[in-house]
Amino acid sequence: MRVDILSLFPGYFKGPFDESIIARAVKNGHLSINLVDIRSFAEGKHKRVDERPYGGGPGMVLQPEPVVKAIRSVQSEDAWVVYLSPQGSLFNAGKAKELSQKKHLVFLAGHYEGVDERALKSEVDEEISIGDYVLTNGCLPAIVVLDALIRFIPDVLGHEDAAKEDSFENGLLDCPHYTRPELFEGERVPEVLLSGDHAKIAAWRLKESIAKTKRVRPDLYESYLKKGP
């Protein structure tokens, strides 16, 4: 998968993309990441990219010209342009899986009060929000979305069933997990997990998953009941 990320702070991404699964995905050729500085497409000596909003109000708005030029500089036949903003559709595991099927993703990170609407109408395919809150910019949401979707790219996790067993894949939260030592500070690993009986283990995990979902996310639990196992 090819990914281009357009922002005012390309250096923001250096740490997260140089570590762990994302770095390994790049190294193994499953992913290519190109960081684009929107400011490099601005005109004039000072490379200004923002202006006061028409109609008044606080804050600044990214101008359409540098944004449009930045997007078009990386466009391809397969490009799907995503604008990260609080006004977008709420991101979830289903959307992560959907985006993982794209050959080329272009992430536009919002800044200030947002981006001139004309640029969005002209170039953006969809807007995505990672939650009902406002961040200082769209760089972190771009990292979150990319980190979530690459788990569904074949061979990235190293085990084809790893992503399928995560939270939300069956409409429920994940079950509790245990590892060595068998006894820690007076608490033992549940006996069923030591039994070797895979059917009983699967049943226990489902039961615990349902119980946790009901306790922590009653909204997901109600949806699970309506949908059925």
C-alpha cells in the first residue's frame, strides 16, 4: 500500500513511523509512506498557508491553493483522499478494514480552524474523525488511522488470524489474556486456560468477552444482542 500524508508538520511522524509494526511493514515492503509539507506549495517569500476566515471569528483557515496543489502532486489513479477532522465520520474497526483494501491512501491532516471548504469539495473523498473531541492538528489522527488499518494488510502482523481475534471483530470487546507465571501475587491463571481443551477455552473466552462488553460498552452489547452471535 502507498500512503501519502500531507501536513504542516512532517517531522511529527518520524518517531511513530520509525518503530514497531509500522516500521516493519515499511521494511518488508507492505507499506510505503511519503510525508509531504503543504507549506512547500505556498507562494511568496514567507510561504504563508493560512488566512483569517471570511465572516469573522477566531483562528486561521488553511488556504485552498497550497492544499489543492499538495494533493494533486501525489494523485494517482487509485488515490483515495481522506481528510482527518473532528467533523468527519467516526472511525471504527470496520472503516479500518475498508481502508486497508485501498492501493493508495492520501491523508490530509487538518490544522488551525480547518481547511477552506472549496479544497475539500474539490479533492477529498471522505472525512474521518477519531473521536468527539478536538486536537491541535490532524497529524495524530492520521497516525491512529494508519496504525489501525495496517493490521488488516496481509502478512503485516505475521499471523493471518491475529487481527480477526481483536476487539470489535465479532462485535464484542476482547477477552482477558494471561501468560507466565501461572501464579502472580496470589492470583492464578484460570484453570480452563491450562486444560488444553480448545472447545472449553473458546467458550470461556466468548463468555468473558460478552461479560466485559456488557460491563464496559453497553452500547456494543445491545448491538451484539440484536445482531446475534
